[in-house]
Amino acid sequence: MIFQFEFAGKIVVVTGAFSGLGLHFSRLLAAQGCAVAMCGRRIELGQFLASSIREDGLNAEAFELDVTDASSVESCLSLIREQFGVPHVLVNNAGIVHQSPALDTSDEAWAQTLEVNLTGVWRMTRSFASLVKGAGQPGNVINIASILGLRVAQQVIAYTVCKAGVVQMTKALALELARAGIRVNAIAPGYFETELNQEFFQSDAGTQLVKRIPMRRLGRLDELNGPMLLLASDASSFMNGAVLAVDGGHLVSSL
């Protein structure tokens, strides 16, 4: 019987891999024995981070990627194929947030957010799926959505629209790509503590937000490990089109 959480030999592509969740997922998957292609725009930073992962005896390389540029997407996947082989798993993590009242959100901010958070996910998934299908190999796409794709918050309208789109894209592609042996699922994180948001969550507004989480605390990044390892492994081989909320019960809190 094959151990379903076996990762040896898997090639994983992670976008937005040079900080935050993407860096965490890259380290996690490399520690499981995956060859991890860490992709992002700040290539010098990425090369430093990949080198630090290799110092632990793990397999990670940095690749330059701009998900808003179709030629960059194709070039990146081509280089990954040359160096590692045809990838097995794609983690669509790249994303940005623009915060402002809805009526103050400019066309430029709206367009940029959608280009990265929604169209970028589409570009990467389309190219990845075409690559694995052409190689006659099954594939596995894991989209990083958000609970803001399932409910809303104020002053991040473009972000919420994008993440709702990612949720629907996950389901639509799961339906279309299943017969090609390509699964598409998503993780919808709630609020997690990072270096970037520590100051906000120490403010009055941040404290009030945490009080609306039934577990009365922020998530820890390691609490995303289980969902990621489940979806990235054969343990989830019959999961397709699923959206896993990891939010301390925030989605089921009272309105």
C-alpha cells in the first residue's frame, strides 16, 4: 500500500514565494522532500532565500516570475521544466492588497489588483495545466483564496472581488480539467499573524477584529500546514473543487 502523504520526487511550483505564506509553503514542501520552484519578481531576494533552504539539505531554486506578463509565465515554467522536469503541483499564492474606501479606489488600483490576484492565477493555471496535460501527466493545482472570497470586509473591494473569483475559478476548472487528471482545490485562510500585520492587530481596530473570531485569536502559519499537505499529496486524490477554510471559525461567526 502506497503511503498517501509521500512527497519524494514531487516537483512543486509556488508563486509569490519570496515572502509571507508563499515562503512558508516553500519551506514546508521542501522539508517534505519536494523539489520546490520558488517563483516571484524579486529574484535576488528569492535566490538568497532558496540558498538558505538548500543549506538545510533541501531542494529549492528561485525563478523570476511576473504573473501579470504571459511571456514571463511561459518562460518561468519552461525553465522549471528544464531544471526539475514537468511539475506535479502548482500553488497559486501570488497576490497584492489595495486598501481604500470603494469610491476612492482608482481604476489603476482596481486593474492592478485584478491582474495579479485573479488573471495571474488564471495565466499560471492555464499554462501549468497545458504543460502537464501535454506530458500525459496528472496535475494538482492549489489556489490560495481567502475567507474574503466567501464573505466581505470594508475597504478592500478589489481584493474581495478577486478572491471570490478565485473560488469560482477553482470550481470551474476542477469541473473542466478532471478528465485530464488535473485536480483544482483551494485554501481560504482567515487572519494569520505575520510581520506585516502585527502592528495593525495591536491597534484598537485589530483587537476588535480578533474578537469577532470565535477562537479569539489569529492563526499561526503552521496551522496551514495540514491543509496544504493534504491537498498537495495523494491523500486528497478524490478531492476536487474543494475550498478549505482555515479561519478559527470566522466564517460561521454571527453577523
